[in-house]
Amino acid sequence: GGDAVCEIMRVEPDIAFIDMEMPKKNGLQVMEAIYWYPCMDKFPKFVLLTATCDAKLYEAARALEFDFEIVHKPFDFEVNDQNSAVFRKIVLPQLLAMITVK
């Protein structure tokens, strides 16, 4: 978790995948640390990975006012339409934007 905070601040990615269960800091603690860091030019879109369906998680993440989605794991694109929608909406456009045609 602590390493995730440093990497997100250093790289400033467009999307940050964060597991909610990590050593030292959980995903919400990572988001809180980034929220209070004054020197970031932009905040990433967060994709929170979790094995639980906890409504408190959603509310706590929403309180930070970040742009985020929650992906429940384990995930199977054929079974879980919500996870598939998150990847189609967030991840695929970013990947396509990285492809350059000469």
C-alpha cells in the first residue's frame, strides 16, 4: 500500500488499479493519502479491486470525491457484466489511445 502511494504520486497515471486489501495501507488509505497530497497536477481514475461486496467501501470511496469504479474479484468477463462494463468504459479506451498508427 505504501509503495502504491509513492508510485501514483511519481507517475501520475490516468488510471490506477488498487487492491483494497494490501499490506501496510489498504486501498482507501492509499486514496486518502493521495487526496491530501497537494502537489499532484491531476488525480487518476481509480479502479478498486475487492473480493467483498461492502456498501461501506463504496460510501467511503465516494466521500473522497475521486472518479472511481469498483471491480469485484475474482472476475470472469462472461459472468460479471458489471466488471466487463468497467473495463470497456475505462481500460479499453486508454489502451486504444496508446496505440499509434503510422
